[in-house]
Amino acid sequence: MTVHSKSAYPQVEYDAQFFDSIDEVDAKKWNSALNDKNIYLSIPYLRALETGLKTYNFKYIIFYDQAKDPIGICYCQIIKITSADIDTAALVQRMGGMLPQNIIKRIDLRILICGNAFASGENGFWFKDDVKTQNAIELVNKAIEEIHNAEKKRGNKISITMIKEFWPASFEAISYLKEKGCLEINIDVNMVLTLKEEWTQFDDYLDAMNSKFRTKAKQVLQKSSRIEIRKFTEETILIHLQEIDEMYNTIVDKANFSFGRLNATTLLLVKKALGDDFYFNGYFMNNKLIGFSTATHFDNVLDGNFIGLDYNFNQEFAMYQRMLYDFVEHALQVKAKYVRIGRTAEEIKSGIGALPVEMKFYAKHRNKIKNALLKPFVNKLEPSNFELRKPFKSEYYR
């Protein structure tokens, strides 16, 4: 594919090279464009996902300038979504009853996601600094169209494309996609805790809280004190694969919607790929695994990814809250500045000091008529309301 760019580089052509497997990709060229900037676009991580998720299709793109030098990369997943993946009643209620439940129950779609179905944030593409953001988005959009046309010729029609999901700093540039027929969707906020530079250990974090929330935190730590917490290695993950699968699926089943479903084998492969950068804790009671949590460390961020719980133990031992505090403690140990703990349970997460950050993604139904019909429904979608707690002393929020 050759793309003519009109924005950043007039009269310059860009080429794009497409691959169906990460093992087909020229690692030197991919890494040249990525320059170690995003762990979720690293070849070892992508290979772990591709190896573990056999029912997914993957697409990888390298973009080149006129001199044939790599200037950007892009990653897409093609997944199948049915009504089994969606809490249809919750979706109908969220949309004010505008979309009949009997329609949602018949959902059977192939969805192309530019980005990572299992990690929040801008993980779908990366370009070198001298490529303007709007120009990069133009290239990505054209590459997605190329994939769509190729899949259609093979008889593998894609119903919806999504480009997910963007932080506020990118809102202005990424809104260009609306000109390309995409619908802008405000999804639930991402809860992000900013760690102060002077917090070098967990006690510093607790000391920054007001007395009410410091007492609550200590109560959680006391209630969970009987739980044994083990740092999982590849060997211990392998031993507990079945329990990890069961607890992970319990959490996903409770969600209103999931872009996709992982499995314990994939988590094991990610651990092998990322090593110490993939934090994996197991929570035990009387030598029985009753919970686990994972997070990815990169740059100055600890990105909370997945948890699993045996809910029979959650309330008595405050397991979920303990996992959140453990994220904070680990982030301090690795000297991260931010703890991203994702959507859902916003009120509880705000209780550990996380604040909401607005996020957006863009979607387009490949059928123009259906895309137009979807617009009023999408406009009804709004982030969930919740009571924001502020656990720190007033000076933190200045």
C-alpha cells in the first residue's frame, strides 16, 4: 500500500507492509520504529498474545518513508463478539432503552480493534517523533481500510472497526477520525493515582492520607493479614493454571462488556516474555489460591491489568482493596509515578487516591446505513456516575 501524505510531508510517499503473524515481521525494522517506547507493542509481548489466543486473528503493519526507513508500526486484533460477551440487560439500561434487547441478543460480529483488547491506553500504533500525529492517524486509518478490503475479499467480513483508546492529550488530533466516518465514544474513565516524588515507601503514602482514610487503609491491611501473598513465577503460574482461569473468568462474567477474554496460559506466556516487568501476585489462604493480580511496569507507569477472586473470601478479608494497595506498594518499589488501575469499581479505586481520567475511542460500522443508525445510540453512552472519594490531605489536591 502506498499512501500520499498531504499534512506533514507534502509530495512524500509512505509505504505500508502487512503481516498476519508477529513471526513474519522483520524484528529489526519493527524495533527501529518502536525504539522501546511501548511494552505493549514489543515483539515478545505480542508473540505471547498471539501464541496464547488461538481463536483471534492478528494484523501487524510497518510504515516506511520514501527512503524505505521504518517510521511507524501498527497492531490490530480481529475478534468475534456475540451476545455471550455482553451483559445485554445492562447495555439496554445504559442506553435508555433506545436499543431493543432482542436486537442485542442477536449480536454476532467480527470486530477489528486497532489497539490492545486487554490493556487500556494508546497501544495500537507508534510513530517516530517527526511524524505528526494527524499524519500518523491518516496512515493508520488507510491501513485499516486495506485490512478491511482484504478480509472482505476472503469472505471474512469485518462488521465494526475500533481504534482504542485515547488519553486527553490526544483528543484534538484524534478527532480527525470523525471526518473519516468514525463515531467518537466517551467510555468509562480510567482511574489513575499519581504518586508524589517524596513517597519512597508505603508508609509515606499512608501518612499522606487524612485520618479517616488512613484508618480505613489500616483496617484493610489488618483484615487481609491472614492472607499469604506470593510473587508468582512461571513455575507457580503453571501449577495453578486451572484456578487462575476459573477466577479470571468469574471476574469477566461479572463485567457488562469485555473486548475479549484471556486465559491463564496467555498470562503465563506474558510472564515469560516480560519477566519482572510483569508483576503477578498470588493470594493464598491455608495454601489454597483465592486470588491473583497482575500489572505491567513500563516507563514511569504501573498498569494494573487483571485480577481474579474467589468471592467467598473477598468481603471477610477485604481482598480486592488489598490488591489495590499492593499495586501502590509495588509501584513505589519500582519508582513508578503513576498507577493506572482501569475502569470499573471507580468509587473503591478513588478511595486509594486514584482520580478519573477521561478516555475516548472511535468506532465505525462497516455498513454506512447501520453506522448512521448507531449514531444516536452512541450519543446516549456516557461514563458511569460514581461518588469520588478524596483520601489524601488537602495539600495533595492543590
